[in-house]
Amino acid sequence: MLISVFTRTSVLLAAAISLSLPAIAQTAPNTLTAKEKAAGWHLLFDGKTTDGWRSVHSQAFPSAGWEVKDGMINVTEHGGEEGGNAGDIITTRKYENFELSVDFKITRGANSGIKYFVDPDLNKGEGSAIGFEYQILDDSVHPDAKLGQGGDRTEASLYDMIPAAKNKPVRPIGEWNTARIVVCGAHGEHWLNGVKVLEYERFTPQFRKLVADSKYHVWPNFGESHDGYILLQDHGFPVSFRNVKVRELPASK
């Protein structure tokens, strides 16, 4: 069952947004087809360099803990520490209305995430930077899957706020999964391997209640920002990413 938080009016908007977004064609890793380019897609990772990314702690890319190898950008750390020694990486610019697609592959017991609307200034201490999180997790092994409320810390969930659908199509450890995040105005969606697994409507009493009941309640106005950085998380587990691509969407009316 699809989990959602939105008003009746937004149902029509959500349907219109979803129908207007063309399916992403299968191409060689870290490349774009002519059709994708025409639709406004841009690579956030070229498969060879760290261009477009920096440490959440500085303007430079981490000197250790991350590597670019064989067309992948990898977290190489072990130990499970949130934020790790190297720490998270973020895009060098902010995004507001966008569609993001990321292939990810995890190791057994791993924990990671793709974050958006990230504000590096919200948390300058230990741990990961703060923003909305598309959870990446080995649900069968990592204990975080049993924490939170109703499964809202499992794979593809909006971490600590909205659980992904229970029938989500998760591929086995060691195989590539594709995360898709769509944000247009107040409306947001999480997809996993071509299936929408949750959607939400921000700036509503229902969504603000979710924030108030989550770990994010300690940060004033969490979830109210209209833009932010995109982040790949270092949670101290080996994880690989590729085909990181984004296209900006028109502002909602």
C-alpha cells in the first residue's frame, strides 16, 4: 500500500507531475541519451571525477573515505559511524524543484542515504548533515529497520517520517537499485526501481505533525526550506553510487 500525506487538491497535482515525467532510458552507466539531454537531464557524477561534489565540512572533496573507481563513487569506510571519518558529500550548488535518479548498491548490513534540502549549517557537530533523507538500508540485518515508527527507517522511506510501501521492490544485496526522488513545490515522491513507494505534501498541518513527532523537531523550521543541497551519506559502511543524474523542474503554481 502506498503511504502518502497530502490533501485532496494535491492528488490532482501529484498525478499531473507523475504523468509529465518521462521514464529514464537505460543507457551505459554515467551517460545521458540525446532524449535525456533534450528533457533537461544533467549528470551529477561523470564516472571519472569528483567534479560537482565537495565535503559537507569544507569546499574540498574528502581526501579519504571516498573513492571514484570503475565508474562508481564509493564509500570505503567500515565501522558504521554516522558521518564517518570522511563525512558526507554534497553538491556544489542547491536545488529546489527537481527529479533526481541515483543507482546504489549496498553491502550486507549497510546503512546510508540520499539527502535533499540539506542545510550544512543545521548540524556542524558530529553525525550526518541534516535534510530530508531517502533511506538506504539492509532492512533484513541493520537494526535501524526496526526503530522509528511503522517502518519509517527502512529502505526508500522518508527517514523517520514516512515509511515506504511494504511491497516495495528491493533487489538483493550486491545488485543495483535505483532511487528516484521528485520534488515540485510542496509535493514530493520517493520511487524505488520504477515503483512509487511514498509521496507527501509539505507545508500542511499533517506534514508538520510528522516533523514534530520525528527526530527533526529539535531544528526550528525543519522542512520549510524551498531549496538545499543534495547529499550522499557516509554512514561508515561500504556503499556504491553511479548514474547520479538530475533535471530541474518548473516551479509549481
